[in-house]
Amino acid sequence: MGSNQSRKYQIDSGPGQDIIIINEKDDGCNIFCFHELTMINVLENDKIIQRSVSKIKNGDKVLTFDGNHKILTKVLKIEENKGLFEFYEFKCKNQDSKMKNIMVTGNHTMIIYGKENDEIQFKYASQVKVGDLFRTTDGMFQVYEINKKMMNESYELRVENGTVLANDILVSTLYLRNNENVKEYQKIIEKSKIPIEKLN
């Protein structure tokens, strides 16, 4: 988040718990993954274009948020995974009934906003509930439907800033493990990268 903004972070893991304790499991995607058709905003020839995550390359500059500013962040890792994966499809809409959706594996860390926008929670995709709020390029969208789907291909994406706009929804590209990792998570999320307002 921007240095001029105050945000309260917490890890949502149920009553009486402060930290998500990850249960390591080998589902073929050992961190978290996107569906192959997830669209990422990427810098190409001084313009922002949309490209599927399957076409993203290491070193690409992709779009995310820092506070209220759109910024570019560098792709550190992109990896294709083959196998059988359980995806969670989130359908969400805003107050004007404009709709967006995203599909990620169950262990993908999602960023959930409070209704007053003064609190951010990090949840597994498998923990997201109907009514949760995602931040998008068009403001806050509320999850109204969740579906599970099995797919045989997925893509792991990591970026320098720790977040990325995927299908224009702000999501994490980091993996929470323990208290020490949470501190690193907050530090990376709050970093500022390359301002791109001039490109809009």
C-alpha cells in the first residue's frame, strides 16, 4: 500500500487465530496457480495491453496497485504446471451490476477488503465466501457465486511487488506460511514500483 495510507492487516484463519498455518499438500501446484486464460495487464511498446497469463514471460512489467496508484511490477517467475487441479471460480459484481470473474487454485492467497476499506484480510481461495469484497480496476466488487472446476493446466506467477491485477482483480502472488513470512508479505505489498499514470 502507499506510504501515505494506513491499512490494518490480518490473517483470517478463524476465531482465536492470528496466522494461517498452511497445510502442505502436493496437488501438483506447490504454491498457487492461475487458470491459463487469466488476463494480465502488461507493458508492451510503452502501452498497457492485456495478455493471458500463459503468454507472460519472466521480466515482463505487469500492472498492479500501490495505494490508489496504478504501478508496474516485474515478473520474477512464470511456470506452467500440468496435472489435475481444483480451481475456484469467483463471480463478482459491483453496485451497478458490472461483473468480473477469476479462477485460481484453492491455495492461492486472495486479498479481501473490509466494507469500510480500512482493513485487508488474506485468505486462501478455498476460504473466500459469498459476500467478500475484491478490489478491482473499477472499485470494489462483491463475490456472489463460487464454483469449483477441475482443470489439467495451471500457471504459477510471482511478481516483485507481491500483487498483480488478474482479470482486473487485485490478487496476491505470495504464499503465507508463518509469522515471519507475514511480516515479509506486508513489506513487499507496501513497496512502490514504477508509476505509470503517464501511460494512461
